[in-house]
Amino acid sequence: MGRFGSLRNFNAFPHAEDHLLQKTFSGAIVSIVGFVIMATLFVHELQYYLTTYTVHQMSVDLKRGETLPIHINMTFPALPCEIVSVDAIDMSGKHEVDLDTNIWKLRLNREGHIIGTEYLSDLVEKEHSHKHDHHDEHHDEHAEKKHEHLFNEDAEKLIKKVKDAMENGEGCRVYGVLDVQRVAGNFHISVHGLNIFVAQQIFEGSSHVNVSHMIDDLSFGPKYPGIHNPLDGTSRILRDTSGTFKYYIKVVPTEYRYLSKEVLPTNQFSVNEYFVPMKPNDKSWPAVYFLYDLSPITVTIKEERRSFLHFLTRLCAVLGGTFAMTGTCSFLLNIPLLISTCLLKCKLILLYDFLGSFFCFCLDWVYVRFRA
């Protein structure tokens, strides 16, 4: 016992006896506040440890022969669904006519409420070009070649139907998925599907075509946590003017790797926007173009979790720091009490000395008087 008792000399945290400890009201308040702060910091650090963070890596894109899904959800408040067409042009030079397309149109009234639905698979144009010709001129020539015939009864009915819809303020929502080749190209929404003569009868000139639009969703693949599609929520409204909108998009192949090792292949993109107003002599028709190109670099986003040792280190740091600060605050709050206690002791000592001196003086005075 003696040998083990000598170990007490190495104790760096000696404790005073209970009767020597003084508990104060201010110390209790500081202790409670410190406990609340430490509990809050503990919960915060635990949440920080349990949440994941992402690490970004870049590498060369090696994907070949895959398709690129394009999700669209757009509203055209000034164009009836009967005249809206979706055209996809591929710049690879391959004439593929089996492009899977699932596009729908929703008829909207003046207030934007749905009044009808139409499947658009047969209305989506699938075209491929060997050269980067001017898209407006290309579609004018295509429309003229495709519709070189005189008006018939169907055309007259279509003209009347479209004019009635425009007078009623009908709009159109176009949504669905386009599966295109992973090469540069574009898709656009316009009235290019109309016979050029029918379009002239309806609009009385291309300058009266209003391609105002709202983009509710435009993405190039499934969404992953934290993705930001810059065109979502975009609204472009034309008043007393007309023209063509062009969105130049750079698509970046992306892989999102979850903590569970599940891999989600998708794409993110950046965009630049241009508006080309119509000129009096323009022969092209207004449209909304999305011209996309793919980046040769792929981005890998990995979810990771912090180590338990990192969690313990941060926890000890914040809890230890809080404990030290509460001790300092308690000491500072006790300084006035210590000062008042010291002053009281000094006063008592002075009073004791004064009373002792006065008592001695009285005794001396009595002694002198008694001898006299």
C-alpha cells in the first residue's frame, strides 16, 4: 500500500476536501450554460460526422455508342399545340430513323390550365445533317420540299382551328424525353412542321410568330443530389417583337457514386443564351434552339463519410474548449466576490487591531489613574 500510495505524488489533478470547496450561484449558472453549449456542440458534431460529403474527380470520357437522354418540359403560352413541332438534328452524319422519342403536348387555356393532351411521337422530326448549315435556312427548304402542294380542305380546317385557338389564347406545354446520339447536335421547338403556305395564312408573316416560353425542366439525364440545371425556371416573354432564341449548351458527362457504391450515370451542363430579333427581310421562322456539344472530360462525384477518429478529435476539441471557457468565466465572475471577501477580512483585522489597541490604552489609563 505504501508503494502504491507514493503514486499519489504524481497526481496532476489534486482535489480539495469537500469542506474547503465553495459553491456559488454564479458558478451554477455558468455550469448550466456550459452544459447546454456542450450538448449543442455534441449534437452538431454528431450530425456533421453522419452526413456525407462529395469529392470531385475528372478523367477522359471513354463512353462510346450510348445515347443521350434529353428531358424537356416547356410551356409556350402564345402557340397552340396544333402548330408546335419538335425537331432533332444530329451532326454525326448518320441517317438513323429509329430514334426513340416520347414527347407529349398539353393544350393550355389562357390561364394556363390543361384542356387536352396529345401524344407527339409522330410529330417529332428526326433529321441528320452532314454539314453545319444554317438551321433556319435548312428548315425552310425542308418545309418547302415536304409540303409542295396546294391548299386542300384539311389545310383550311387546320388554319381555322389554329386561328380560333389563338383567339382564345391557347398555349401548349411540351414535355417528354428525347434519346439522341452522343454527338453534337441540336433540338428546337417551332412551327417548322407546318406547310410554309399554311404558316403564312395563319401568321401573315414570320414576324408575328411569338415563341415566348417558360422552361420548367431541361436536363440531360437523371438528377443526383445537389445538381443545378441552369435553365430550370427560365422564363422568356416577348412583347411586340419576335425572334429566335438560341441556347448554346456544353454537356459534361457525370457519374455520381453513392456511399452504397451505386453508380448513377448522368450529365450536367453549362449554357450561354442569345436572342436574335426578326428583321423585315428575314425568311426564317422564329424558333427556340438548343444547340448542344459534349465535353471530352467526365466528372466523377463520390460520396464519402468522415472517419470516426476525425469525429473524436473534433469532439474533444470543442468539448474541452467549452469546459475551459466555462472555468475561466466562473473565475472571472467570482473575482468581485473574492475582492469583497478580502476587503471584509481586512476590515475585520483592522477593527480587531483597533479594538485591541483601544483596550490596551484603557488598561494603561486605569493603571495610571489607580497609582496616582
